Amino acid sequence: MTARLFLLTLLGLVPIMLVPSWPTALIVAGVIVIAAFVDFFLVPRVHGLELQRTPGPMVRLGDGTHSTLTLLNGSTRRMRIHVRDAWVPSAGAVETRSHHVLEPGEQTEVRTELLPVRRGALPGDLVTVRSRSVLGLIARQKSIDVPASVRVLPPFVSRRELPSKTQKLRELEGRSAVMIRGMGTEFDSLRDYVEGDDVRSIDWRASARAQDLVVKTWRPEKDRRVVIVVDSSRFSARRCGEGTVFDAALEASLLLTALATGAGDRVDVIVADARVRAIASSHRAHDPVHDLSVALTPVDPELYEANWESIAASVLQTSRQQALVVLVTQLDESTVAEDLLPVLPTLTAHHRVVVAGVEDPTLRDLAAERGDVEEIYTAAAAEAETLATASLQTRLRGLGVSSVHALPEKLPGALADLYIRLKVTGGL
């Protein structure tokens, strides 16, 4: 029943008030019932309408996309319909309701703008269609499942740092050709000696032939291996800043992948907790960052403990040659000491290992509060947590493992800087 039937009923009260009697009331009620009954058969049935959703292109979180709903009147009657193209709330659908009049065989399209607020494959909800006749007293309504979803990739906000990091890598490569002789670098060329060059780089045979001092220049090796392990266990689901620890880990992984592949290295990414959730590789990938984003899009943290023995086995299976292994996880004292430290010797025996952790920005705020007794105790707990993390980093350094611990927005840049230092000094 529609609002028009309600208004017709109100109008029926006028003759009843003018001629108050039972026959008048029965006549008015009969007219209303007959009109509604006739209108019910005049309303075209919704099953004659054919629906199809066409999702728009995949986008990164923060960008808008759309979905196109195609309506085809497959019946032999004119259809007056109201349509609600519903989506899950995280899809951010705008103006989902529309009104159409379709002739038999006519087709139209409804474009729904989407502003997603969460990454992943966001599915469409039911499409509700309400059909009515010219009178509009009675309407037929049906909710139809029209499968479709839009894919929202991780935001990759840190890509704005990529040009500066790439330029820094090129500058340091040039500087390393003059000043640095790393153990893992390749011979580049010969040039004349200038003041400040390392005397160990002098090529005495070439100097004798040229009758002047000549030095060798070196360049960082390319086609090295980088294996990034992203922890998707329960610690990664913790809120940290505007997102989660896992979101910050994805940002760091994307920036490091873009930087390393641009430098000519091969990158493999493993997302794991109690099991391996996803594996992506830049090998033979046309756009490694895009492929990695697509592979990581459907993955969310799960409330399980990380199985580091299984993760270490996956790393060793992924790369049998020496590689830079970056473990992006939570630097939690008890968890790392009990689970991660026992398997580190297995990894450090074959690879160069780096542990990257996301710093909780609320700790700094809590440590700065000194108002009352409760805030002082809270600040002491925050300071104790900070000192425990620093102690853990010292223990890792004693095992020959480098570590990075930074705020969510600074972790990608800090990890990229560490990669650059290892690259130009032959540590990779």
C-alpha cells in the first residue's frame, strides 16, 4: 500500500462526515477496496524486469569508483518503477534511489557513485524494485540479488616518497662508485684518482700502464633478492593511528617493493599468520606494485598466533640464494622472544634479516601526560613499553639482525632508507 491509498482513505472521510450513516461508510469503504483491488491487477509484476550490475574499475582506497545497474523491461507492459541500488555501508554508495518509466523492451542504466572507506572486495547488496500503476494505490516490491563487487586496493599513500627515495638511491650509487668498496658490489669502470678516494681501490697494474694513479669504481649489484614477510596475525589487527598495524605494514611493503624493483631487484612478498595467506612476486610482473596490491587486497588479519617456524620454512623455500628478508611484525617483547627469536638463527644463516615494527603513536602521548597520579602511572607504563622495545632491538642487533621501529606514517620511509643503505654498502 502506498501513500496515495492513505490519502484516498482520508478523502473518503469527507462524505462520511457530511452524511454520517452506515450506508455512506460502506459505500466509501467499498469504493476504496475496489479501487485498490483493481489497481493491484494493473501493477506490472517485477519478475519481468531483467537486472545486471557492472562494477567500475578497481581503485585505491581514498579514490572514488562507480557501478552501473542495467534495467531491461522484458515484459509487454509499461513499467513505472522505483529502484534502490543498495551496497554494503563500507562501499560508500551515493544516491542509491531512482525512478524510471520503461516501455516494453526498453533498457536504461543507473550509475551509482561509490566512495569506499575500506579496502577489499566490497559486494553489492540487494536491488529493491517497486512497481506501480498509473493510480499508484498499490505497489509490487521485490528485492533481487544481483551479484557484483568492486575491488578497492590498499591506498599506497607512501608512493609520494618514491621519487625522493629513488633519487637518493641514485645519488648514493654514484657516491659509492667513488668512495665505497662494498663486499657485494660489481666492478664498473676505471677512472683517475682524486683526493679522498680509498687507496684500496687503486688498480696498480692500470696505474703502471697509464703512468698515473687509476682507481676502480664499483656499483651495487642488481637482480638481488628481497623477501618481505607481512605478519597478519592477531597483533596486526590492533588499531594504530588512523588504521591498523596491518595497514601500515602493507604501506611499507608497497613502497619497498616499488623501490627495490626500480633498482633492479626481485621482490617476493609473503603474508602469513598461522598459515600462509598470500604470496606475490615481482618476477615477470609487468607492474609489480599493482600485482602486489591486487594480491593483498582480500587479505585481512586473523585472530591467530603467527607460526614463525612455518613462516621461516616458506622464506627458505621462496629464496634459496642469499636475500634480504624483511619481517614486518609487531615488536612485542613476549611474542618476539618466545616465537621469533628461536627461528632467527635459521634465517640469518642464509639471509640478511631485518625486523620492522610499527610504533604505537598513543604511547608518546601517554608518556607525556603528568597531570594526576593516574596519568603518572600510565606514563610510567608507556615508558616501560618503550624501553622494552629498545631492549628488544638491542638483542636483535646482537644477533646480527637490523631493526626499524617507527610510527605508521614514517615506517615506509624508514624501511626504504635502510634498504638504500644496505644496497649501496654491499649489505644486500
